[in-house]
Amino acid sequence: METTLTRDCSATEIPAGNAVTLKEGDAVLITQTLGGNVTVRTDRGLFRIASVDVDALENFDQGESADGPPSQSEEFSEDVVWNALKQCYDPEIPINIVDLGLIYDMRIETLDSGKRDVNVKMTLTAQGCGMGPVIAQDAKTRIELLDDVEKADVQIVWDPVWNPQMISDEGRKILGLE
């Protein structure tokens, strides 16, 4: 869908990860609307617009990209955290970071307060990707939105090196690899 920006808005350049400002009146082509964020292409390249700024897209229904905070109608469990992580997407690939095989480890500790401290180790599809900190922050934010979580830490690791065989069966279906 092609649209125009109705105001200046912050964005992140893909794959470099640089913070930029897209200008009011810029024409953009929406290429992905997953996880509450929007990936757009302009004549200057590919950019990720965070959910807080998608209102700058003319005639864009924010409901198309909004997952909202993770639902925690069930009792806290590791599955609740996995479901929160499934709301995080690589801005270039239409698969969540869990099904893409980027999450390597998760440790949950119950604190004296009864709340949880969640530690996640994740990787990226390429070591040079500047979007790593952006994706990791998105994962951290999603986890910390859970009622029973006091804090989260998401670390990027490179061992083992990611490869396409790490993509889940669901991810393979989405990509048409099966």
C-alpha cells in the first residue's frame, strides 16, 4: 500500500539500525505491518516505523499492525513469555523471532517480590545487522509488559551462528519453504 506521511516521524533505517526522521509529505510504500510496527520503503531505502509513530501514515488503519500488549489471561508460565516474543518480528522477514529461530535460551527467576526476572539470549540472521538492538529492545519491552515480570534482559549472542534450518515448521510454511 502506498501512502504519505502526515507529519515528521522517527524511524529506523534497515538494516543499518540508524535513527532517522522521515519528513511530512514523503511518499512511502508499506511492505510489512507486523508486531505493531510498520516497515516502509521510500526512495531513500527501507525503514521501520515504531508503533508509536504509525499514526503519521495517511489513511493507515492502526489496527492493521497493532498486536497490543500481550494477553495474560492465563497463569504466568514460560509459554506466556514465548507468546509475548512471538509478537516481535524481523522488519525484513514476515516471521516472528521465535519461529525464525532467533531465540536460543530463556531463563526465568522468581524474585522475592513474587515477580519474575526473565533473561533471554537471542541471535540475528546476520552479524552485521544494525537492527539487532532494535529487535532486542522490542523483545525486552514485550516481556516487561507482562503483569508478572519485574524486569527482562535480552542479550544478543553469536554462538551458535544462525542458519535457515533453525526456522520452525510454521516459519517455513509462511516463507513457502514447505
